[in-house]
Amino acid sequence: MLPDRMVLELLKGDHSGKVNIMELANVSKILVVMALSGMGLAGCESFSMSPQKFSTPDVHYQQVLEEQKAGVELSEAAKKIPDMTVEEHVKLGDAHLQRGRLSMATVQYLQALEKDSTHIATRYKLAMLLLKNGKPDASRKQFQKVLEQDDQFALAHEGLGQAYLVSGDHVGADQAFRKALSLDQKLWRSHNYLGIMADRRHLHLSAIAAYKTALAIQPREGMVLNNLGMAHYMNRHYHQAAKTFYQAMQAGLDSPKVANNLGLALAKLGRFPQAFDAFKKSTNQAKAYNNVGIALLEAGQPRRAMSCFEKAIDLQPMFYEKANENLTHAKRAVREQIQKHNVRKKQTQVACL
């Protein structure tokens, strides 16, 4: 049994740039970034907005916003402010969202919907926030209410698909993403999700086709490039996988997980020094030596693997237990090779890299 098998890292997150919170299509981009960070696999960019883009619904409500922000009880002056309209609740919620204050944005959107349950754009934002906060069932119900009002709302179908996917309902997710694409073929995230679902079913060629469709729409999306590289890797197209992981990094996806994936692909190609360099970008030097050691052991080179594990132990004594366990596997593999080939003379040490 091989030690500590390394795994490919699949990315679901979005790495879009800054956006204007007041545009619904762009709000969806922000919320996709946040919603995906809780889906179990990393690679997501944290949400932030510059203070210059912060806006309040009206100067009268600046005091309310600042006191809510500070977490203090509302002053008497703030309590005397007239009841807010639906639009003011929405604008205040957008302002909180712009600052990354998700729970306070949620409160404002809920209050807006209490006053006007037909406010479809606000319900869509609320659904995405619930998804971000790890409440896929509540999010799904909100998306369904949106679609009861407007069944042609493609982004709501896409959001519903995300909620189903988080809940583990792949059939519902597949139907929702395909419905979204029937309304808008340019929803590259839906293509990406269909690729992820195909990969999970080991339908790697279908996944590759889905990722390529997404990239035809969003050519330099590092997240999708990484996923495409992973599908190539799982299909044993290691040259194409390495090339695609490089492209993901060149597209600006500076993620340790992509560097790890690149290291795995390079190791499969027998390019161990380059694999070591890639692993170093994803972790520390000791663990990089350990990773290369595992790759060498899988490649049938246990003596080189031994040298790598020994380097890992020398560099990081705290890492001794895991690397020593792997070293034991390598020594056993060397003994098996000696017995198999009936080698009697003393074996000289082989360098790791």
C-alpha cells in the first residue's frame, strides 16, 4: 500500500475582480465568489470592496449604518429616523454587502421583503447570501420563490443548481444548470459546474468538453483552467494537464492547490526537479521533498524516494513521523527489488533530485 497519496485539488470558487454592487448581474458575481467558499473545496478569493465605493441610501440613514457597523445600541436620534422604504432597506443592504457585512445585509434584505415580497432582485440576493452562509435548503426555497415569479431568470436557475449541488442533489443540480443554459448559453459558471459533476462521475471527456465551453466564454478564468487540467490528469493526459495548470497560474490563479496539481502532473511525466519546484510553491520545502518521494515511490524508484524522505526529515524534524513512515515503505520496496533481481552487492545511495 502506498503512503500518503496526494490528491488533485478541484476549484469551485470564482476569481472575478471588483464590481459595482448596484448592478444585479455584477452582484451575482460577488455572491458567487462568496457562496462557493463554503462548498468544501478551496480556491476562493475573499470578498472586499474599497471604502470609496461605499454608498448609503440617504444621508439621514448614515447614522444608522455607522451605529450598526459599530455594534452599538441605536441612539435616540437614530431611533427617531422615519421608517425606511423598501428601496432604502435594499440600498442599505447593498452598502453592508459592499463592506462584506453579510449578516447585516441579510437583515436589510429580509426587512425589504417583509414590506414587498415581490421584490425579485432582492430575493435573489438573499438566496445567494443564504447559500454563502451554508444554508442551501433555505437558499433553495428562496431561489424557487424567485422562479415562481420569473421562470426565465437564468441566474436564479444557476443559483438553484448551486444550492442543489451543495445539498448533494446532483439530479436537481444538473436539471437546474441545464435550464439556466437553455436560457443563457453564456453562463460559463453553469458549464463549469456541469464539468465538475461529470468529473465526479468519472466522465472526464464530458468534463473536458464542458470546461472548454466555459473557457470559450471566459478564456482566462484560472479556476476553470485548473479544473480542465484536473480532468486531463484524471484521463492520463499528463502533458496537457501540466500545460493547462501552467495556464491557470499565468491567468493569475496564484493558488497553492494549483501548484500542487502542477507538481503531480510533472511528477507523472518524470520531471521530478520541476515537480519539486512546483510543490515548493504549494507547501514548505520539507513537505515538497516528501511529495516528490511519494511520486518517486509510485514511479518504481524507491532508492531515490528514500533520499527524498531523509531530506524531509532533516529539514523538518517535526515532520519526522510522517516522512519516516514513508521512508519505511521505500526501504521495504528497495528490499523487494533486491530480492526480485537477486542483487548481492552493496547498493550505493542515489540522490533524490
